[in-house]
Amino acid sequence: MMDQNSYCTPKVLEILNKHNAKATFFVIGNNISENMDVFNRILEDGHSIGNHSIDHSTTIFFKGKTALSKWIDKGELIVLNNSGKPSVGFRPPVGIRTPELRLIMKEKNEKPVMWQHRFFDTTTTFTKEIWQRKFHKIKSGDIILLHDSHQQTDVFLASLESFIQELIKSGFELKAISKINPT
């Protein structure tokens, strides 16, 4: 996975810069040190960083509130220590939301960062045909979930660029997420 990220993420950054688009990268804490140059470039290019946990575990959600809270905090601490600022929020792996997570987020006066549009691009190749099927549903302010690790990286990158071009052509402005608080 690291090899795909270290190849794909810089290419994603090139596409975003080419179109003056910003994004939020939800990072796995344990992956940052191995990809410090990519992490720093994300920040230098003006994108925001979100906490996507320390290790992308899904079993942690069933080990109790204390373990879950410490796990989230560890990912956040790694982001803070490497960027000098807190993340824009926590996005749970696979979108898992348990009662314990809801309690933790409430105690932190935050809510998990979720998305309005998901293309399941970790299991299906992200193609122009796939994004075109859902394009009409996208509204201003929506969060679109995409990943930077793909088996068919070149197909993903070409599709991503055409997707961004169509969003801009349709009047959307691609912005990074700022801190999300409960409403």
C-alpha cells in the first residue's frame, strides 16, 4: 500500500495543482513517517489533513470506549506532531460509527467527518463511467470520498482528472475541509 500511495498521491497532487483545486487527505498515522515528503507536500500545496486513525483497524471499534478513544488520539497526535497543527477531524475507517464513537466525538465536541458521495474505489476501478452515473447528485458543500491506493493507478488518475474538470466546468469549487464541529 505504501508504494501505491507514494506513487499515486504525488500524481493526485499534480492534478489538483493543475486545476487549482484543494482537497483534504485523511492520513493513517503510522504511514506518515514512511511518506514524510508526500505528507509535507500535501501541506505545502495548501491542502488540509484529517485523522484517519493510527493504523486503519476496524476491530478497535469493538474493544471498548477507552481503547477506541486512545486509538483516535494517537492518530491525532501523530498528525499534530508532524504538521504542527491539529487535523480537521476524524474519519473512521470504512465509515464505522458505533455508540462508543458517538460518545467519544460528543465528549470532544466534534463529529466524525463523513461523506455524501462514495465511489467504492478501493474495490472497484474508478472510471469516468462510474463517476458519470452519480455526477448529477453532487451538490455544493458535499464531501466526495476517494482513495489514493489503486491497482489500476493510471486509470484512476485519468478518471480523477476528467472528474475534476467536469466539476469545475459545472461551477463547483474544490476546497479543502476546515475543522468540522457538531451542528
